[in-house]
Amino acid sequence: MIRLLILFFSFNASSEILERADIQEFIDMAVEGSDLSREEIIDYLKDAEPSNRAVQARSNQPEVKATWDDYLSKRVTSRRINNGVLFLKDHIDIFESAEKDFGVSKFYIASIIGMETNYGSYYGSYNPLDTIFTRAFEPNSSFWQKELIQLFILSKRYKLNPKKIKSSWSGAIGLGQFIPSSYNAYGVDYDLNGIVDLLGSKEDGIASVANYLQANGWVKGKIAAIQIDFNGDFINLSEDQINELNLPFELNNFRTKIYAEELKKAGFDFEEKYLSLISPILVQQKDLTKLYLGFDNFRVITKYNRSSKYALAVHQLAMEISNKFYE
């Protein structure tokens, strides 16, 4: 009888959303595939609202829309570099401990946090319930339905209200902006208080970014990317001309993994020899055509955000923070 009353009041509080057939199917799936009760799932879902603002933000992502110069100028700024150095020094014991424990450079950890939340000063203007709910009921949305379940699991575990948490347009949460499945899989209770708190604990937030990178293949002591000088056919190209190049491999795509000799055969003339597989990044930067080579750790960064622009900006910000840190 109590269970029926709970269901009655939950359905009445949820207006029309919970009556949809696709929502009912999702509830059945979530009950079967998790330890959440039907009542708990309904209690979360009744507050969900589609977010048109999140849909608009998704279609205007700078990783796709912006030129490299514009993208870089808004992310690797003198202010972000200086704030990164201050953030590192203010929390140096945590960073050095995480670097030792996870084998990930403190400068890359700081750079990612700087890129994601401006070192914890901005966690987003959305909430993960609405943003993930919006994506979960679009076509081909099985990934985001699983994320919605993970959000509910996370919320129950740490007694969070997913409607009131700040997040990105995609529902990423906390200092390092983890989607719920990453929060549950890679979050670290580094301050040993029994809770993985990526919203309020610098210890947990910093260590969790390090853990994510390590778990996705970060190799200790290896460089992520390098700029090299070159001669040949591809000097002084505009961004449009770079995009129109027809080569045996795809430039500026982190999925591309070739050997340096293949790059040389395609018309890039440089002296250096590299044994590792590389991802070639050719960009126009401040009216110059620059060639970067991304290595394994570069591709690990793209597990965080599947964009070569993002990974290269993280690398450049990390290098700038490192240089200024030791001044």
C-alpha cells in the first residue's frame, strides 16, 4: 500500500514526462540494470526537464566551430597561465603527491583543470539532470541513458540532488568535469574522508584527474606533443588550405597514428627521427604554419575531450604553466 502511494504521488508530481512510453521503458531498464528502486528512479525523473539551451550549446562547440588561433587565444591566455601557477603553488602538496602516486605530470593535471573549470572557479551554468535527460531520449541515445542511470547511482551514493548540482552543457561535474560514469569509475577519495567529492574537495578533484589519465594509458615521463620545424610543400598555408589537403592520412585527427617516415614521404621535410606512432597536427598559428606531433600521451588527453584542438591546447597550457612555475 505504501509503495502504491509513493508511485501515485510521484506520477502526479511529474506531469506528463513520466507517462511517455520511452520513459517507462527506461525506468524498466534502469530497475533491471542497477540497484536503484523504481521509486528512486521516478523520484529523480520527476524533476527532469528538457534543456533547449544545452542542445544549442552542443551545436556550437568551439572545438568544431573555432579556428585554431581563436580557440587557442581564448584558452591559453596569460591570465590562465598565471592562475595555473598560483593554483599549483597553493595546492603543491596535493599535486606532488598525485604526481608520485599516479605518474602523471602535475602540469598536465593543472592544465586540464584550468581548461575545464578555470581552476575550480566555474563549474558550469547547467545541471546534470536536465542536460543528460535531454540527450538520453534523443535517437541513438543508449550511451546517455546509461549516463542517466549512472547519475542516479552517483546521486544516491553521495546524497546529491542532481537538479541543483552545477554542470557543463553535457552534464560534466566537478573540478575536472567528469560525466557520471567517469565520476563513478575514476573518482578518488584522496582526502580519505569516505566520500569522493569532486565538487568540494581539491584533493579528490586533483587526484581524480590524475587517476583518469593514468587509467587511460598515460606513460610517466613521456612528452605529449612537440612542435617541429619543417620544409616542403606545406609552408604558409591558411587554415582553409590545410583543411583541403588531400594526403594518404588525415591531419589534425587524434585517431591518425602513423610513423614519421610516412609524414616525410607525404612532403614534410624534417631531420628528426621518431620511433613512436605520431598524430600529425598542422595548424595556422599567428600567420605561421606550425607542425605538431602528438604521441601516446597526447592521445590519452583526447580521452578526456575527443578533440585534437583540445589536446593541443592542454599541452600548450601545461608547457606555459611549467615554464612560469620555474621562473
